[in-house]
Amino acid sequence: MLPTIGCIVHYTLTQDDADEIVRRRHETPARTGNFPHAGDVFPAMIVRVWGTAPNQTVQLQVFLDGNDTHWALSIPEGEGPGSWAWPPRA
């Protein structure tokens, strides 16, 4: 399936992502939520697709367990931290 703008996918945080989210939450008291860890999976919306092939990277707006989001840039489809995947079908 081709990624398109507006699709909801799953994004797996890296350690750098988790560290950045925690840093921003400490700097801005209005940002609150449970602390993220590397390997945590969150829903994310595709906001930009780089190219037209199925394996192109995407820009994601990641919905965190809190009142803020995380912008993930140039993310490949795959498994594990730093990648996005289609949600499993029920």
C-alpha cells in the first residue's frame, strides 16, 4: 500500500526521540504526559510523502501520550525504532 497524506500509521520512537520529548516537556511546563521510552509505539499521521514509490520516506506528526506531539522527519517504513508501519488489521 502506498503511503498518502492523512493516513494514520504506527511510529516507533528512538532513544533520541524519547530524549527530545522529555527535554521539551521539562522546558515547557504546559507540555505534560507520560514519559516516553525508546521502542514505544504511537499513532502518527503522515503529513508529507517524499516520492511516489511504496518505500519512500515520510514526515509524521506523532500523537504522544500527553498534550503534545512529536514531528518525525524523513522516516522509512520498517520495523523497530525510527520507522513507521501500517497498523495491524483486526
